[in-house]
Amino acid sequence: MRFTLLLLALLFSTCVSAQNSPIFADDPALSPDGSTLFFAYNGDLWTVPTNGGNARQITSLEGAESHPKVSPDGKWLAFSSAQKGNADVYIMPLAGGPIRQLTYHTANDEIANWSWDSERIYFTSNRYNRITTFTVDVTGGTPKRLFDNYFNIIHNVAEEANTGHLYFNESWESSLFTHRKGYKGPYNPEIKSFDRERKSVSVHTTWEGKDMWPMTDRAGKVYFVSDRDNGEYNLYRLDGKKAKRLTKFSTSVMAPSMAANGQQIAFIKDYQIHIYDTASGKTTKPNITVSSYAGLGQPADFTTHRNISDFDVALDGKKLAFIARGELFVSDIAGKFVRQLPAGDGRATEVKWLRGDSTLIYTMTEGGYTNLFTIDATGKGSPVARTTDQRNNRGLQIAGDTTRLIYQSGRDEIRLMNLQNFATETLVQDEIWGFQNSLPRWSPDGRYVMYTAYRNFEQDIFLIDTKNNNRKLAVTNTGVSENVPVWSPDGKYIYFTSSRHQPNYPRGGGDERLFRLPLLRFDAPFRQEKFDELFAGDKKEKSDSVEVKIDLTNIMERLEPVGPRAGSQSDPYVVMDGEKTMVFYGSDHAGKRSFYVTTFEPFEAPKTKEIEGSGVGGANDLVEVKGKYYLLGRGQIQSINVGQGKLKPITIKHAFRRSLAPEFAQMFYETWANMEENFYNEDFHGTDWAALRDAYARYLPHLTNRADLRRLTNDLLGELNTSHFGFNSNGSEEQTQVDLTTVALGLAFDQDDPYRVASIIADGPADRAGLDIKAGDKLVAINGTPVDESMNREFYLALPSRDQEVALSLVRGNGQAKTVRLHPVSYPTERNHRYDEWVDDNQGRVDRKTDKKVAYVHMKNMGGSQLDAFLDEMVSESYQRDGLILDLRYNTGGNVHDAVLQFLSQRPYATWKYRGGAAATQPNFAPQAKPIVLLINEQSLSDAEVTTEGFKQLGLGTVVGTPTYRWIIFTSGKGLVDGSYYRLPSWGVYGLDGRNLEKTGVEPDIRIDNTAADRQLGRDPQLDKAIEVVLKELGR
């Protein structure tokens, strides 16, 4: 694999390249007659004759340009550009002339299509909700939203030439997750159309998989893409109610676009442009030459300053070894004299000094997996691979005698390496997991290896007795986690953190406190003995040798809390100085997380001191050498002055160079390898994961920028047909000089009169006592600047930063002018207020139809804040009412299902009363004494699906709606060398009958749909049915 990465680096090294049929071209678009092709490549727009030739670059704006679309009359090219930090809509006259910006909102506006009269542009935006479609006139002005209702997420709009009907999709699978292959379920995208006059919706395809990207020609023919025949996206045409297959590719069609005359469709396949001829049915790949600068191969400057991710101190106390951005360095202890070592082509992650202080052992990725290497610390010679496993080796810990090393390997092994000959053996196989581990630790006498393994999702502590045939001893066996255990240097105690009454999974264990576990029943020292020592003769010197002795009988009865009694503690590390024991740890008991030391000394009360200037979360990386202590925090190595309680940074400002090209390749392989090791499903949903790696890796030499890496890696992950996946990467090279932010006023404006107030958004900045703003008021100035009504309103609200106050000048219908001041919010906050208006409307509907006898509670997600809101409602409104409708539609998941189900499961078991008083039930809150209806739909996902499954299994009530998304795998993630991040869907969820909920979802008891037309017209059949059911159970 090292040869592969070196080859990639060489391929990237060319400064200027000419490519035939450029790889990673995107968003092809055709002129109306099909003779000219436009496309995006390397962040710019290009044009070329459709039959091939030398492409000409037509934009060079800062930021990336994308989604070009030619107007049906051939006069304009519309496109999106991120030159101000987000995608806005721009327009360019093809006959020549200036580029004009049409949208200014700091949400992302992406071109979808043109109206057939070439007067309007359709584009999608996340300004109003998660995504929906707007139009903007070619002449400018304020955009108009096409569809009402917060949850009409209409996109991929194509206008039919003869009727004006709008063909569209409305699924995340056809917007956010087009790269996910193989999804079949209730939220599959279908080809639908909207009759704007009748306000009705027609469904044209009913395939259970993906039908998306509708396209129309001047004659009214409709084309689209589907995976219905072989699981790959191919071109189809609607013939009446049937879909006619046009292509039979074994790799997928992406980003299709049709010429207005209907004769050709341009699309991307295998990251290259292809043209389909609708008459002949033939596909060609035009020979296109693009000359561009291959900047990824050029070295970029980086610094070690505040960029260190791991370090170690040599045993002589004079040298440091450390890692910065995946590179390995050695310096003097003060960080003044630095040398970069030729560690290899992968990403170095951990480093330790070996005995003799001349050799380093470190972990580095090789083909994506971390393996162990050694290298001469002087920089002479080459790295030597000490392991070559197809699994991640990590968590290096060297024994006190410096001859042995332990490490974690893969999901299930603790291994031992002999540092004299580098031979390895497996000490134990156990459920260790590939990440979210506690480090293994040597006992002070070198006999025992302590590690944690998972039992019922919680970490227990185990010991391996290396002098007794590697016998395994269970130290703890509880239903909660004992985390990050460490030894005391005298071998008498094990320290760890734990939330003693709350499991870590799935929500996290709450506040974790610091504990120590005595390995024997120790008594406290006696004062009289200390007095007698005053008159004793010469003291015998105590031996430094330690022998660990363990009595496991009723060991948990000896557990002792230490440290603060409040907040949450983390990552302890214990050092001793004579009779003084110092425990370092992170804690937030004082209100903010910082670094503390608690000192224990005989006959003295424990003393806790904050280490000043730390900002360090824990002591997991603490290194002790020759009585001096070092710690890593905020990307810097810091020395600890225990006496003064201060940290002193060791400033290491060393410049070095590395190219992004090999770094991108390394991240690709590391993402693949960690998914291979941690993906929840053993057969990878039926895919050949290794073959897929190779298939996508062949495009690595052709990456032109970070966007290509995101695209390639997410396409690879999308092959798994999994939820909870994704790769995200951002770099400084993508930043633009201008980055605006839109301020939101809390006002909804009239669609046809965009400066006239239509309504006040509830809970928004304008919904305040004393602010005299009414529907019908006209906005005439912002902060004293008069507005031009022909100008896009967003222009005045897109600012370099969000103002704390905004002055609005308004004119009322009677001519009365006034100025009001308000505190604006961000547009995502206003989006949330719009969501809340939908909730309030539902509440009003339930109140009206049930005469306030039934409570309505909606949970947007299954996170902590929404759990609190749920509980607030349950102990107030629901407590006073006779029934409950719990609405989990559109719920985006989280991890609080058990808390919700536990509350809903409460039923009365007794009553009590004061003499002469009214009887009350126990428990105080007993929802099971009342009818409950649970509402779900195809957008109820993740933990909402677990909640629904539990609701049904526990028989808590009736479930109404449509089947859930099939989007439920518990997930975490890992970071990469440059801060990029990828998700790891590692924990599957199954029904008691063995069903994989990711594949089956959860069915309602009563099925009823809500359509886009229902939402557009303000109807809600699902909520109406829920009301009907609960009222029937109440006998009303």
C-alpha cells in the first residue's frame, strides 16, 4: 500500500495538466439545441461543443460554481456560486455581459431548472425549512416559495412545457442522500407532479426504490432516473403509467440534464460526462480536453504550533517525540531544536520512546489500518513495520521494565509485544470494540494487564495475570460502566470514573464521578505509630519494589468515592511522592471543565486544586519522567508545576510542508478501513467492501479539490445502503474572503408584495410586547437605509456579521410611519420558529376537536432538550387531560427512547389521601391510565423508530400514520488527520423477534397517509385520525 500512496503523490505532482474527458466533472447542462455543453470542474464552469473538443473556462469567481442551467431560449446561463461562503443564484448572458447575482440569502441556493418562458429560475434552498423550492425572476427581485407548509420539502422541480405542471421529488433520498444506493422503504422518492391550478398532486411511479431527477422536454415528455432493474441508477422515460428503461449501465447515472429539444441527455457516469441520444438510444462519452492547475500536488505550509496530537518524553528527560498533522517529530525538551522524521506515507497517531532513548515505536496507518513501526529517533534510516495487520492496532502502553508493550488490536484483542525481538502474542480475546475504549494498563509490578471489555454495552474491568498462563480475572461485574481505570503507583488501588446508577448507553451515563477501588482491605495509618517513629533509631530504607496483591472477594463493597462530589470527572492519573498521593483528572464541578489535582496525605484532609491555565479535559495523556509531569492540551505539550498548580506550555513553532493529495488518499483509506472494522453488519449489507474500495480508489489520482474527496468518499460509503453515514471535510483552502450572514427579523412577508408584512412569526424577534408591528405594514427602510422594492429583500439583510439590533422603518396602510427596533436572530433559529408554528397549529387543532380534553405533544427529535420539553408537557398539560397524542412525525432521532417509554409505561398501583382530602394515585404521573395514540410517518427515523417499536411491544397505545423511514443504526464517528470527520454506524437495532429495524422499520396499527397536497391545503388526515381514535377510546 505504501507504493500505492507514493504513486498517488507522483501522479498529483503535475502543476498543469490536460485531461481528456475530465474525471470529476459535474453538473453537465446542454444548450436548448443540444450543440453546446456546460459543466462544472475544479470549482469553475466550462463550456465545450457537445461532441467534444477543447473546453473553455467561463467563470473564475472565488469559491465554487456549480449547477449550470441554460434558459430554454438559449440567452442565459444560470448557476450557483459560493463566492461569499454559501451557494447563491447567479445569471450570465451567453451573448456576453456582466454576471449578476440574483439571491443573497446565506442559506444554500442551488439551481434546479428554468421555466419554459425563460423568465424564472427554480432553485432549492434551506432558508425556510430543510429544503424546498423557490423561484426568482431573471430581472431580479425577491424569490417566491412555491409550496406552503414547513414539511413540503419539494425539490428536483421540472416544469412541464404544455400544462405548467411541476414534476418533483420529496424525499431525503433524492436530495441529501442521492449517493446512497439500494434504499427501499416508505420514504423512497417517487416521480410526482403538482397541478398548480387544481392544487392536486399526481403520483406517476410507485417503485419501492428510487425514482428521481425528473426531466421534461418541449414536447412534454418526462424522463427520470431509477434503480428499479439492477440497483444502479439508469435513465427511464414515462410512457403513460409505465416506465421505459433507456440505459442498462452497471454503474450509476448521476446529475442528468436534458436539452430543451429533448434530443439529448447529459449526465455523469464514473465521474465523467456522457451524452445519451434519445432518438438512437446510444450513449457517447465526448472527448473533452481541460487544461487546469493541479494544485493538490503542491506542498502547503503547516506548523506544529497548537497542532500536536500525541507526544512522549524520553526516559532521560531531555527529548520529546510528538506528532503534528500525522507527521512524526523529535525535539529537545524545550522544543527549540526540531527534526521531522521520515515516518512513512500514512498518518502517525501514537508515539512512545523505547529503552535507550534512541528508537521510537509508533502507530501509523498502512492501507487505512494503524500498525506499529519503529524508527531511529535521529532520523537516520527508514521505518520498520513491526505489525502488518488488517486491523487497527492502538493504545500503546510500555511496561515499567521497558521490555514489553501491550496494545489493543481490532475489535476484540489485547496483544503483547516483546520489545527485544518485536514478537507478538494475543493475551486475550474479548468484546473490546474498535473504538470508544479505555486504554489497557500495566500494573506497577508488571504482572497484570488491566483492560475494560463490554458486557451488555457497559465497560467492566478485567485483569490478565501474565505470570499465571494469562488467566483472566473479573474485577467488576456491574450493569454500569467503569471507565478509564488506572493503577496507583503502589499497586494498592484502581482508580476509575463511573456513573454508578445510570448506564453509559445509549444516552451517556450522566455525571461520572471519580472512585478508587482498594485491592485489599487496607486500614488507615495509626497516629500512635507516627508518634513512636519520632523516637525510633535509624530508619530502614523502604524498598521501591511493588508487589500487587488482590482479593476479589466482595471487592465492590470497598469502593470509595474520591474527588469532588459534584459535576463530572474524567481521565484520572495517579502519581505518588512519598506518602503523598496526587490524583490528576478533569472536572466541571466548578461550572467549567478544567484540570484538577486532589492530594491525599495521611492525617490530612484531601486537598483539591485547579491547575491554572489548563483548559485540559483530563489526564489521559499525562507523562511522568524523573519527577516531572507533562500533559497535552489544546494542541500543545505543557509541563505541570504541581506545587504552584500551574501549567506552562512548551511552545514548539516548527514549520513543515505536506501536500494535500497524499493526505486525501490517506483519509480515504482510513475511512474505508474503520468502516470495515466497525460497521454493524457483518456482511456489509451484501456488498464486497474490499472490491468497492479498489473500485473507488482508482479515482484518487484525479482528485482536483476537497469537494471531489467528499464526493468520492461519500459515494463509496453510499454503496453500503446504510443510514447514519457520511464523510465531511472542510479546509482553509476553501474559505472565501467574504462570508456573509443573514439576519432574521421574525416577520413573514407577502409573497407578491415582498416588503409588506404578512404575519408575525411566533416567538421571533418581532413577537415582543410593545413592538407595534402588524400584518399589512410596509417595510421602507432598514437601519435608516431606504429599500428599493424592485431589489431582492435579502440583499439588505445579508451582513458581514449579525447585528445585535436592527431598526425597521414601517408604514401602515393609513400612512402612519414609525421606526421600531428589534434583536434579530439567525435564519436557522427562525426556521425553528416556523417549525414551532406548525406544532402550535396542531395543538390548536387538537384543542378544538377535543374540547381540550386531549393533550398533544410533539417531539422534534429524541435529544436531551426535547426529552425535557416532553417531560415538561407531561407533568403539566397532559397531567390535566384525559388522553394523549404523542407526535413523532418528522422526528430526526437521538437516544432518549428508554426515558420516554419508561415515563409512558407508568400505571397506577395505589391511591393515597389526606384526611378529608381528595384521593391521588401513585405514581403521581400514570399515563397508562389514559388512552395514548402515537403518530408516526415515513420521516420518523432513528430513535423515533426505536421508540415506536418499544411503544408497540409494551402495548402502550395505538400507533397511527405510515411506516417509519428504516433509518436506524446507532452511530458515532471518528476524526481524521486534518479535522475531517466520518460517521460509524456500528450498533444495529433489532426487534425481539430478530427483525433488523434498519431493513423493516416499524408499521403503524392504523395506516393513513398525508400527501403534499394535504399539506399544501392545510389538511392533516393523520392527526385527524389520531383524534378520532383517542376520542373513541374515551367514549366520546
